[in-house]
Amino acid sequence: MASGYIGYKQGSQKAVTARFFAVVQSLDVLKKVKAGDLAGATSGLESVCFANSLAVLSESGWRSEAFRKIEVPSLKEYRAKYRTNQADWSVTEQLLQVYLEQKP
């Protein structure tokens, strides 16, 4: 029973930490939009999207097959249209590309 509670608490803390960073990142993007820095806002949203996508795809215990079926085609389409210059890719994008190229 105690191990279940510990697992629950650790999972809850991970979720709160993820939400904390989502708030920080979202607020940063909102400030950039309001200031008219659409390029900076877009870059911020891309970073969040790519990092979260990598986190989901690299987690084998989660239902990554559902994410692959629902979101990966759209993610690939976006990257093919707007993120074609590999020299501009962050390390996260480079790792994400490896997962996007994997067959389900």
C-alpha cells in the first residue's frame, strides 16, 4: 500500500512539474505575441511542441501508437513545410526526427 502511495505522489509531482513548465512557456509565448514578436512566439511554440512530441514518442510505456496515428502525420507535414533547414534544428529536433522516421 505504501509503495502505491509513493508512486502516486511521484507521478503527481511529475505532472505538476510539467504543468509548471507549460505555464512558464505559454506565458513567454503570450508576451511575445502581444509585443508583436511573432517569429519569437512561433519559435517558442515550436520548441514546446517538439519537446513534448519527443517526450511522448520516446516513452515506450505510454500509448505512443495513438499519438503516432493521430498527431505524427500532422507534425511531419508541419516540419516538412516550415522546418526544412536541418542546420537550424535544435538537438531536440534532431532527436525528434529519429523518432518520426521510425515505423510504428
